[in-house]
Amino acid sequence: MARTPTHPDVSQFDLQTVLEALVDPVRRSIVAQLDAAGADIACGGFDIPVSKSTATHHFTVLREAGLIRQYYVGTSRMNALRRAEMDETFPGLLDALTARRAARRGG
Amino acid sequence: MARTPTHPDVSQFDLQTVLEALVDPVRRSIVAQLDAAGADIACGGFDIPVSKSTATHHFTVLREAGLIRQYYVGTSRMNALRRAEMDETFPGLLDALTARRAARRGG
């Protein structure tokens, strides 16, 4: 794996790819946790019910869709939500998918 | 098939089910066409690149997710977007997924 993972440019954001990333509840939870934290989170710092290798796959899908930016701090891989870029490209989408996390219908 | 198809009540709307319905581009197109028309459309009246039986499957998925309401007028099955109910339950979601239909990134 390259030390600096590749990320799509905003001009490459694609709604179908973003929806395919967000239709998975674990990936939606990762995005919601980043959004709620308002800070970057290391790969090991999320509350998700999957193995480390499965989590790595989910982070990759999110990164390739443009939803998160990954970078290293020492040996920790950090994850940043690309919220402003997503909001600019798909206004309201992340709001709609993260705002109701605490509601009974889940999210 | 029953003459009056069953529909979920608003209290049964589930974000995961709605997203699984909307992740399919043909189903998203059906929703967008209903939204753009601002009127109910018969099953045969949509511009979608699938067979009649496949279209029937897509309408069923949308109905069971609560996105459309189906009813008969004579022998025609009509489709109505449950926009207000969806907006009330998942504010901004349909706006985010239908507003950019005409944009280059598709929808």
C-alpha cells in the first residue's frame, strides 16, 4: 500500500459512487462519527462492529468515493471527513444521512 | 397480485430500506421523473431503459420502501411520489438526490 493513498478530486465526485458507499450502514456510521466528532479520527478509533480488515475495506470505499481523506501521522492512519467538498457537490446529502443518527429509525 | 397493493405507514419508514431503494439508478430516475412531473404517472409512462417486468420489480421496491404510492385507475397502475411523507421523515434526502438530475455528475 502506498504511504499516501490516492483521493478523487472534487470534479470526479459521482453521486452513484457516493450512494453505493453510503448505503452500507457501517460506512454511514463511520461518516456520522466523523461528523459528530468534528475532528479527524484514527482508523482504530471508531466504534464499529467489524474486524480490522473489514474496516480497512470500508475506509477504502469511503476514500475512493471522496467522502474521507486519509493521511498518516507516524504509524496511525487518520481519517478526515471531506464535508465541505461533499456539501458543495451534493448539497444536503450528508445532512440528510447524518442528522437522524440518534432518531429511532437509525441512520 | 392484490388490486390494492400494501404500503408502509410513515411510522414504518426506514432509512436503510429507503437508501437501498434509491441506490439503484433506475429507481432514482423513477423518483426524479415523478418529482419533476409534479403529477402521478402510470407505470408505462416512465422513460426508463428496462423491460416491463424489471420495471415492475423497481416499482415494488419503491412502494415497499414508502417512496411511492400505487393505485389503479381502470386497468392502469398509477404511481404517486410520497414526497411530503418522505420529507417529513428524512428531511432533505429527496432534495439531495433529485435536485442534481440535470447536472453533469448525473443522479
